[in-house]
Amino acid sequence: MKRYDGSETRTFHLAIRKVSLKQVMTPAIRMSVLPILVLFGVLMTGSVQGYVTYKNRYYNSRTYYISNERERFSLTNMNIRCKNLGGYLAKIDSKDEDNFLSSFVYRAGGKGPFFTGITDLASEGRFYNYHDNTPAKYLSWRWFQPDNWWNEDCVAIWIHGLNDRKCGIYGRYICEVPK
């Protein structure tokens, strides 16, 4: 087939079948891939099924996990999932913790929203931590936030600050597990 620029293209049809790495890779190729897998293992250590975990996921005696999949966010359901890990939806107590979580979100691909456990569901404009009903200590909002656009009661962290978001939308969430 000729392209507009005069070059030719070819069409290939592939038959896909299940094979093991041993069937496909020679010993030399397996040995060259091994360092990459080891490096990947260093970056993604302590894996917990359903969550992205990084080597540097610890801050101030707490461990953080980001959900792998985007799903419809519910404070109650996601907090239960975090409880199953021994924690709760993340809260932000300081600028340092906010910076840590922003870098954590960045390493996870940066595509949000990444929901926290901060909400103003009980009283508009009064933000608190869902798991223990304590007032939110540190809120570094993005420009023009919070705006309560379309009745937004949940708080998500992005690379450049917090944003109030509608609770029922799709996104990922961050669990905080104390030691």
C-alpha cells in the first residue's frame, strides 16, 4: 500500500498464543532482562495487591499506598479498604507531608484525581478527616480552590495542590497506614 508521501506500508497479521518466557527468551536475553526486572523490583517493592507501592513510600512512621485502578470513589468504601490494610484514607498534617504526597502522586503517573480522606461533607467549607472527624490541619489548595463546583465534598491531591471534587466520580485513592 502506498502512503501519501510515496513510502510503502506493510500489513502484518499476528496470531497470539499464550507462551512462557522460557519458550520465547534465550538464556542470553533472559540474563539481559534480569537487571531491568531487578531494578523494577527496587522501585516497586513491598507490593500489596491492588495498590502501587514504592520503595520510598514511608513518611513520618507511616506507609502510603495508592490504588492501582480508577474507580468510583466513596468515602465509606475506600476507607474500609484502607482499614483492611491497617490504616485509613490519607490526611495531610503539614507542608512536608503535602510535599511528600505530591511527589508520591507524581511517581504514580500524576493522572488524578487521587482522593484523600479530607471532606466537608458534614458542613460546607469546614474540612475534616473522615476517619476520625478531626479538623484538617493543612490544606494547600490549587488556585481558585475550593470552589464547591457541582457540590464537591471530597478532596483530591494533585501534583500542584488540593482540589475539592465530587465524591462519586472515578479516581484513585491514597491509604495511610501508621506503624
